[in-house]
Amino acid sequence: MKKITIRDIAKQAEVSISTVSFVINGKGERMAIRPAVIKKVQDVAQKLHYKPSMIASSLRTGKTQSIGLIVEDISNQFFADLARVIEDEAKNINYRVFYCSTGDDNERSEELVQSLLQANVEGFIITPTRNLERTIGMLLKMQKPVVLIDRYFTNQKVSHVAMDNYEGSYSAVKYLIEKGRKKIAVVNIKTGMIQMKLREKGYVEALKENEIYDENLTLHLDYRISNKSRINAITNFLKENTEIDAVLFLSNYLGLAGLQACRNLKYKIPEDISVISFDDHDSFELHTPMITVVAQPIEEIAVKSIQLLMDQMTNYDDFKIEKILQKGKLIIRESV
């Protein structure tokens, strides 16, 4: 389909190209163009479904009306849902969102930041990889508005919005203990990222308070292994520790792999083993029995991140750094 230009509009409206340019850019009245001509140009532009060039607009105004959203994995339901709400919120204030995934790869993250800088986005919302602190620092030196979501660097002066991961994990384990579970395992990934460390810390401290912590009931998996390898590793872990009566999975993809492992072992949930997973997923409600989860406050995180970013974008010299923890929700279903 042919791209409509201002030349096409000028031809059909029977006016000059410069007249169309002034009208399209909101300068018709200032240039003393008659109201009837302004309306005619606008009507023709609408009829032809004209879309102004974002590049041309940004060259003229220095603004692209766009923000960059960098997440770990847009195919993961948590990040997909988060991106959708951020996009809706941005749309409400006439901003576009360019979003991309890092795959938890630091080199890829740095490349994406550079690409978005070249695209002249006005601000960044970032789920940082473990070694991205220096790149975040570069953005701050450039006075680029930045908000971190889901995870953050404890010593870096940058606004962030995340779930209270410690409290979420602690509450989940306390619930399992209340239900009589004593051999509670945890499955995590090998990472230095703060959100996963806090989830595991909440698990450990809840068990230690009840004097039932067993370090042998912790499984750490590499992030980049295949899903089949993940399932096999969890299956073997459960085989080797038959005393386990409950498992807390610290992400939804670990939880999904864990359910397959339980199926491999013909475990009945919750009769043989209780299950709780972080990060809700459609499959958890479809599963029989339905799986209890620690759900992240996706809408609250998304809305607040946009608010903090806009504060910086509109008042960079006087905004306040805010570090916000939103409380998650333990959604009790049938797996405990």
C-alpha cells in the first residue's frame, strides 16, 4: 500500500504543500490560513489515513513522544502483562512504547540501550540484567529519565518500583507451615539479582523461625538451560529427596517445569506434595488442581513506573528519587 505524503494531501485538497505542512503541524492559524482551508486539509488528511512521520516530527520538535521498555523476556506472561499495562498507560498520555527483551543477557541489554538512545526515546523503563549497573549509571550521567522495575541495584541512586519479594516469599512459606508442611523445598535460579535473592531469603528466614530449615532442600538451576533440562533437574531433585512435602518455585517458568516434574513422578497435588509458585500464569488456573501463587501487583508496578518516569521527563531538575516496594498477593487455590 502506497504511503500517503503531504504532497498527496495537497493535490487532493488543491492547496500548496507548504499550506498542508502548516496545517498538519498545527500552525495554520498562526500563518493566517483561512479556517475553511484548514478544515479542508484536515478532512482530506483524515480521509487518506495520513500518518505523520515520527522522525520528521522529532527533528522539528526534539521530542519523539516515545519511551523505551526493556524487560527480561516479553514471552513470559508476567513481563507481557506488565508491558501491556505500561503501553496502555503511555497511550493515555500520547506516548509510544518501544519494548524489547534481553534474555537476561548483559551484552544484549547494553546493545538495546544504545539502540533506544539512537532512536531518541525520551525515557527508559528497565528490568536490568545483573551487570547493567554501569550502563544505568551512564544514562543517569546523560540526564536520561530512568525507572527500574522488578529489580534494582541497592546502592544506585535511581528510582525503582518492585514487589516486596521478601514478604511475598515469607508469607507463602508461613502459609505452608500453617497447613502442616515441614519439609519445604525451594527451587531458584543461579543469579545475583536482588529480587531472587530476597525471595530465597524470605523462604529461609520463615523456616529458620520455625526451626525447620534444611539447606539440602534448595535447588539452584542455571537460567539458560532448556525447559527439558529444567524439568529433568527438578524431577531428579524430588526423586533424591522423597521427604519433601511442599515446594516453593520462585518464578512461574520454574513452577511450570515443577508441575511437569510432579507429573513425571506421578505425584498427586496436594496429597503427595504441596506447590506454590511466584508469578501467576494462565496455566496455573487451568491446571487440576489449580495452583496457589504469589501474584505480583502488575498494574500497580506499571502505573507507578510511568508516573515516576513522567515526573523525571517533565521536571528533571527537581524530581525526587523514589524506591517503591509494592506488596504482592498470595492467591490461595487448591495446591496446598
